[in-house]
Amino acid sequence: MAAYDNLLPSVLGDDGLRGNLSLGSVPTGLTSLIPFAITSIKARFPELHIGVTPGQTKELVVELERGILDAAVVTKPHVIPRNMVWAPIAEEPMQLVTSLNVTSEDPFEILATHPYIRFTRKALLSDIIDNWLQMNRIVVKDTMELENLENISSMVHADLGVSIVPRRCVQPPNPLPLRYIPLGSDAPVRELGLLSLANTVKLRVLQEVEAELLNAVRVGVFDPFPSGVAAP
């Protein structure tokens, strides 16, 4: 039935790139990766309307299973559900982020001597980071637990602590002035990808979404107002 539904638009002369698409995304994708991809898709297919739902990976997987979402950009789950398809988009190594007032270059020293701001434990990203900290026997002094990268960056910028965050595959416009320090050769890596149901009837649309996400990663920065184009 899914194969028939995906074939039908081409038979009827409808490319399927219209109507509504419900897309979920982890919070770290909402400032650059997702806006870049949706802007490109809307320019090419103005009759396609994409709604975006933010959430953590575990929550978005549940909403996919319930049919609330058509697809979601998430951190790769430990186990891909058998009824879903995983399309890799990017790998994002973890890095230490500090304010400009921190002058040390040693990530282990910095983590041991400064307050630590962590991602919410509801996020798979938090598990990836915590496993690395435990493997390296690093004990941090938790001071805050926040939901998204923007909030963490603001607190770090105010010199209220340091954090471990992903090196975003698509840089946002006007980033805060912060220091980013590599964690070394064994730095953990977050795999980001597009997850969808195997029997989706929106295969053609999701192919375009995947292509635009990959294109955004190739470009590497989201600039909604290129040089010479004024903001509205």
C-alpha cells in the first residue's frame, strides 16, 4: 500500500511536493540546519508547507511511532526501531565551550576547576557526553541543567560556567563570542540524521528534505541575508 501511495502522484502528474509535512527536530538543529533546509525547499516548492516540532530524540521517536510526525532530525538512537529508516546527515564532534575570560587551553583542567553547565538528562546528547566524562574519570561541578544550546551558550558567555557542546554542522548567523576547545582524539561524536517510518507515503518529499539537509551541511553556515541583501 505504501509503494502504491508513493507511485500514485507520478501517475497523476503530481510530484507530491505540495501539501503538509510535519518535521520534528532536536533543539540544536533549530537555529541553523533546519532553517537552512526549509528556506531552500520553500524556494523550490512553494506549495509545500513544513511545520516544525522541537523535542528531544526520545520524545520525537514516540511521536513518529504515533504518526504525529512524518520525520524528525534527531541524534542517532542506540537502537533504530525496526519500522523506521535512518538517513545519516552529519557527524558533530563534542568540544568544550568557555567564555573569553577563560585562558587555559587544557580542557581537563578547565572542567575540573569551573562550574559545569550540562544538557538536560532527557537528551541522548547528554548520555554521549556523560559517557565520555566517566571514561576519562572527570568529575564536574554541576551548576545548571538546560534544554538547548542557545541557553547554554548565553550562560557560558556570561561566565557562569563551561560546557561540552556539539560542533554544529551548520553555523548560525551572528554567533556569540565564545572559546571552543577540542577535547582530544577520543572526543565523543554525535551522529545526526533524518528518521522516518519505513512505510511513509511521503517518500518523495522526504527525499528532498534529506537532500537539502545534506546540502546545508556541505555549505556549513546559514546566512538568511547574504551580502548586499538587507533584512526586512
